[in-house]
Amino acid sequence: MPTNTLNDAQCRAAKPAEKPRKLFDGGGLHLYVSPTGAKVWRLAYRFEGKPKTLSFGSYPQVTLAEARSRRDTAKMSLRDGQDPQAAKRPKKHNSLTLEVATERYWTSRQDVSDAYRTMAQHGIEKHLCPTLGKLSMREIDREGLLAALNVMDAAGRHVYVRKVRAWVGQVFEWAIEQGYATENPAVTINPKKAFGKTKVRHFSALEQRDVPDFMARIALEGELNSALACRLLALTWTRTKELRMMRWEQVEDQYWRVPASTMKSDEYHLVPLSRQAKVIIEKMRARSRGSRYVFPAENNLERPMSENTILYLMYRLGYKGRMTGHGWRSVASTWANERGYNVDAIERQLAHAPDDRTRAAYNRAAYLPQRKKMLQDWAEWMDSCEPDPGAV
């Protein structure tokens, strides 16, 4: 097998994907690119018939040339009948427990929201630490970790168990870099094969033919905050959470810049504002009363409106089981696709980023003019479905 197949430009350009990537240099050496963007040099080898992995440190702190030198040194140890990990293993840091490692790692993650950090740490502490928390990171193997995760899976928490596996996997990656562990058992567990699946439940959404009746009904609500929120949700194709967390500093002249901390994709999202959307925003600005939120809670200006506000509005309108706030995304997507709008522009507006991260970044900018026209056309169509207030 050829060696030294990588170059520094390839290493620098390597982008994270939904799943871990490996860029091979030959001789077992590869650059491991995690979904979080971390790049780590690793050497895959066998010792006494068992597959093992040795970490050489993060790129670019450890250069390509240094990684190759360490690979060659490790190969010499193997030829002499010695396990390279025995020489690399630190003497002082081999007794850190999962419990402590989890706390240290997630406390240090200041690049994520407080809510996400708390959720990840709590997930590991509640579901893994009761059985594995007192074990050192070196003692936890695939069998033990899988057994703890299987308890969650058996309880029907098929989606959540996948998240906990990913969260603890990040702790192991950190521990390997810090010298507290040599292997990450989480990455050896394939969630698609190891865990069950929950039946996908799609959000209720109206057929286009039913939109005029819905708009006539919501017109009777006048300019209640909940009704305005429902209209703006429809006009922007965003998720309910994103609208709830909308703040005044995110609103620009022509766009609403949704921050990465709010987005499901962890990337900021630029939403063109139609004329109709701007009218609603200005109405809410006049009612803001100093709140940082565009749609604050009725009784507490320091908090956003309740996550069920729009849903309860639809219940009151008689659309329980027929329509949800999220359902506007389905209605709008169907409307746009049937009228021949650019498919990539539609997907970008829905924040459905392509798997290719480079293409995703390109789409964010390239389809902005098309998305702006599409949302204005959609707003005009919505107006055609809404009766004249004076005629109601």
C-alpha cells in the first residue's frame, strides 16, 4: 500500500461532515475529522492480533511531517515486538473517571449554548454514570458502554440514546487528546444497527386548497400577538422555536439573521423579509415595551412566548390534528415546488443544508436573490387567500 499520499493542502481543506471522516496517508496513518470539526492524527495497527488505534495529537498543532515521523517510530516499535501505546501512555493521567471527564469536558465547551451543554452533560450523568461513572476512561470498553446504552434503547428512547452515544463519544475524544484514554468505544457502535427506530410522525399540515378557509378564520382573531406570530411563521418558513427566540438585534433592514445557537443545523440562517413580514415586525416593535424578544411572553417580557402559543391558537380555531406551526413549512414547500421554483433555493430557505458542507455554504449566499423573490411571491399568494378585513 502506498504511503505519504496526503499533502498539507488536503489536510487544511478537510471539512467536517455528518459522520466522521478519515483521510489516509498510508501505513495506517490517517487524519480523523470529527463531525465537530476536530482533526486528529491516528495510527491504526495490530498488536498480538488485536486491532488498536494510537493518537498522535491534533492537526495543525501536529504537522503532517511530525505525524509521519511518529508513525515511522511506532512502526519500529512494532518490528521490535513492542506495543507503541506502551511507550506513549502517560504515567500520571490514567485514572480519570467518566464522571469527572464528563464534567470537565462539557464545562469547557463554551462554543455551544448553555441549554445544550447542560442537556449533554445531564444525559451522560443520568444514563451512563450510574454504572460507568466511577470507572476510569481506560476501563470502559465497547461491551460495557453498549450495555449501558441498551438500557435506554430497551426503554424505547431510540432517538435519545443516539444523542447520548454521540455526547459521550466527544468526551472520549477529549480524553484521548488529554492522555486519559487511548480508544473511543462510542465510535465503534453503529447506532443504525445497534439501536431501534421510532416511527416518524410528520407534523400535521393543511392542503393548499384549505389555506383560504384557514386564513379567513385567523382573520377573525384580529391582531392578537399569537395571530401575528402565526402569520409571520407562515411568511418566513422558519421553525416555531426560531420564531419564538427571534430578537430585535437579529432583524436587519431586508433580512432576519437567525443565529446558529437557535438553528437545528447549528449554522446561522438568513431569512429574506417580504413587505408583509416587515409590516408584522413593525407592529410588534410598537408593542415591544422594552423586551429583547419580538414575541415576548404575555406576562414576562424577559421570556419568549410559550412554545405552545401558536399550537393552542390553531386548536382554538378548530384545526387540532389538521395544522401545526411547523406545518406551514410543508405547505410552503409544496406551493413552491409545484410552481417550479429552484429546488436548491427551496431547500436552503427551509434550512435543509446539503450533506456537502462546502456546497451548503455556497447555497447560503448563491440562492439569496431567488429566495427573496420566492418569499415575496409566497406572501402575495397568502394575501390572495386572506379576506379583506373590512369584509369579515
